[in-house]
Amino acid sequence: MRINDANTAGSAATELGRTQDVQKPEGASTSRSGNGDSSGDRVEFSSTLGQLSQAISAQDTQRSSRVQAMAAAYQNGTYRPNPAAISSAMVADAMSAGQF
């Protein structure tokens, strides 16, 4: 989301309470709500936000499938964890979080 505000330094007392105009970036779609009054606030979402939402949803679905498969393997007694892979992933996660 991109907001261009020409009044970032502040506003005069006579302008308090006035809504700020938002410039529409190239290729962005506009979503409006309300009674159709063109002087109201405006929210704009780019197509990138939709793509991000779809990617997160797909990742959640894949993760859910992996967890279900792992739970089934555990219940069947066929789950065999790889200690080296687990420890490597734990160290890599800790290092990326800045804990070391």
C-alpha cells in the first residue's frame, strides 16, 4: 500500500479534521466503501496484496497437509524423525532470529 501525503510536515489549524487525498499508484485498484461521497477517505490495495494473500493461503494448505501426514505416520508407528535435519533446522532458525 502506498500513501503519498503532501502535508507530512503538519497542517494548519483551519485544516484539522479535513481528510487527506491519496494518490493512486499506477496499476492499483481502488476499493471504496460508504455512501458514495467523493470527499471521504479512500483505501487502495495493489494486486501484490492479493498475490501475497494467495501465497499465504497456499502455504497454510500445504503445511496442514504435511502436519496431517506426519500425524498419521506417528499414529501408525512409521514416523522416523531425522535428528540431524531437526538440529540443523533449529540452529538455522536461531541464527536467522539473531539469537547467536
